[in-house]
Amino acid sequence: MHPYIHAANMPEKTAIIMANSGERLTYAQLEERSNRAAQLYRKCGLKRGDNVAIFMENSIDYLPLCWGAQRAGLIFTCISTKLMEEEADYIVKDCGAKLLVASVSLGKVAQALTSVPHRFSVGGAIPGYEPLEEALAAVPASRIADESPGRDMLYSSGTTGRPKGIIGPLPEGEIDQADTMSALAGALYGFTPDMVYLSPAPLYHAAPLRYCMSVQKFGGTVIIMEKFDPERFLELVAEHKVTHSQVVPTMFVRMLKLPEDVRKAHDVSSIRCVIHAAAPCPVEVKEKMIDWFGERIYEYYSATEGSGFTAISSAEWLKKKGSVGKSMLGEIRILDDEDNILPPGREGRVYFHGGPPVAYHNAPEKTAEVQGAHGATFGDIGYVDEDGYLFLTDRSSYMIITGGVNVYPQETENVLIMHPKVADVAVIGVPSDELGEEVKAVVQPRDWADAGPELAAELIAFCRDRLSHVKCPRSVDFDPELPRHDTGKLYKRLVKDRYWPKAKA
């Protein structure tokens, strides 16, 4: 169901709670705000199929703006708050945004986004932006006359580092029509009207955004953390009798590292389901979480593209440790380098056949890289066992997943190679107890005498001035000569193998 139905049937039920500020919206208030957002979009001349960009930190205004776009037949693009001016500007131009809403805390970057005709600020003034609250107050709270369903178009970085807009067909019909994701959430994770869902991650990510909106389709309550803190997470579970949540493995690690007395001080018995995804979860970490929370830990494997989906419960995982589950969407095919389908137990490239096709906005060449005769691939290497369970073993593109965020090394390498003291560079992911992986640069200096802590600090600062900090190395090592073929190909695996333990035979 759509939130407007819940607003009619249970107007005073809480739809959103902000974890730290305590701000709340009832379903009636969510309905009013999303209607005003839709009215504002129409007042600014946006019609069905146009794009709205949202560049905001987690706040009470975020989801109403998305619901306003959804009911106005618009495409809404949520932009990472970690991006620098050039990165964010590329996205707003590429998606063709006609309206942008930005948080005042992001004002420095937001001022550079001048290609958007209509710009509104939240939480204070940004030069060149109109105050959102005033604009919303000036339009009616009634439903627009021409409602139709919209959808998100989120961006996922490609192997070249340039973000890719993931597009799909704009839904037809009524704004309250059923969707695949909500159906999966109900069947797999027991989404119900009485649920209380704790969202600890930024709403610009696909999973937090889509799951929060799915919760509100069921009529549940969403608690949004402004920023993840492990002890605060446990406090909120106990305080609000949280039933559901979704995390990334690094959050598990941070919770497990809390002192035992702190962990035991908070009642987590209300939890029915904690979902995790986005990054590989170490077996030992997941074992400890199941010991602590019980068999209420659920995992899935998918991507923003949505062309495939696997799922696994705690009970299944304890029998198939390390697996990401069986496919619920698309047939899993494991392919060798010649695109032959491999039998169970053989490792190769993972494809999903028969699921929704992948399409990237304004990038047919990028679409062709991931979509083929055997379906779509997320760029992973793995195998399927005799029972149909998928195990992931590597990433074909050397993508780094640090704290649940995808980082593609090429973009970072492109920055570092421009430093005058750098002759060559390889950026890789190395093991991290907290983050799963962290970014490391292995640098061949132009003058070996420069190699050392001072140059390492200089390179990190050089990168952080030009890229989102999550993409920048946390450490730098030096190598007299990186292993390159005469053709120029970098044997990155030879570099990476120095830092990763050998796989078991």
C-alpha cells in the first residue's frame, strides 16, 4: 500500500523518528509534506519523467521529498554527501536534474551545482538557493491532480570511476501499485504494519532508501540514525523495541568491539530480523552476531542494478557458512573466460540470467560491459555448490568495498599519478578488521630517495583535496618498480597478493 492509505486509516501513527533529534512525523504529516513536495515540483514546471536531485544528509525532510517525487511521476536521484564539487556536478548534469534540494551543511559543494534551474536549501541559507520550508509553505497540501508513479535513479561508480546512473522503466498505473522489492521484504523478512525499522546508514544509498520506503508501504515506523554509532544503535533497539534493521558488516564489527558490559546492558530481544549486505561478512563475525542476536541474521546479495538477488537465513547459513544464499531473482550462471557455463563447484564469473536487464543512463557502452547473452553481472567471481548456494570468492574488477561503500581504484590512481613525485601507482583493497577492506596505494616514486612517511602523508592529502575521502588511501607503501607488462598492463594481482592471506587449498 501507499503511505497515503495509511495516512487515511491511521493518521496519528508515527511514520518517521529521527534518532538523535527526536523529531517525528506521523503518517498524516508525511502525507501533507509529500503532497506539498509534489505541488512544488509541479509549480517549478516539472512533469512526468523529469528528474529531482536530493543532496542531503539524513533528516526528517528526506523521505517526504522522495515520496513527493514518487507520486508526481518523477525520477529522483539521491547523491552521496561524500562527493566533491566535480563529482556531484557530474551527476546532476548527467541525470538532467531540473530541481535540486541540498542541506546547508553541504553548502560549499552545493554552490558549485549551478546547472539546475530550481535549487532549494534545507536547514539554513545557501547562496543561490531558495529556502525549502518557505517554498513548501506557499503551495497547497492537497494531492496534485495528475498523480502517477515515479522511481529512483541512483548512481553506482563504474570501473573507470565515473558514476553510472541505473535506469529502469518508469512505472505505469496507480501510485500504490505493488512492487517486487516490497513483496520480497514481506516474504523473506516479515515486514508488517507493526514493525519498527532502524536505519543506521545514509539514505542516499540504495538499500537504506528503498527499504525505508518499503517499510512505509507496509505502514511501519522508520527510525533514521543521523550517523551510525554502535552503542547508540543498541540503545535505540532497546528504547523503541526495534523489530527490524539493515546494516553492513563493518557495523557488526563495531558492535562486537564494544565492551561486554555495554553489549549486555541493552535488550535486543525485540529484534526479529537484522539484514546485512553490501560487503563480504567474515565468517567469525557472523558467527558471533548469531550467537548474540540469535538466528535472526539474514543476508542477501544484490546490487543497485537489481538484476539478481540471493538470500540466506541464519539457519541455512550455519549449514553453508560463507554462502550468500540461493537465487530469488534470476538464474545464477557461472561462466569461464570463454563464456562457457561451469558446473557446480567450479569458480568463475557470476551472472544472473532472466532477471531485469541492466541499463545505464547515457552510457550504452557501460551497459554492454555488464549485460550480455547470459544476463547481467555485478563483476564478482564465485561458484555455486551442488545445492544451488552461491559463494563469492573474488571481484573481477578489483573493486574495493570499504565499510559497505564501493570504491573503484582507477579513479584514485588517476589522481595520484598526476602528483609530480609519482612515477607509477597501484591502488588496492587490503584487509581491515573494522571496514572489511581499506584503501591502500602502492607507489613507485620518481626518486626513491623521496619514499617515506612525509611523501605518504603528502599523497594522502593530495588525494583528499580532490576526491571523496572514502576513495582515498588510508596508507601508502612504496615499491621501486611496479609489475607492469611491456604493453602497459599492471599485474595488480601480484601487488594485492602481498597483503592478502593465501586462500585455503
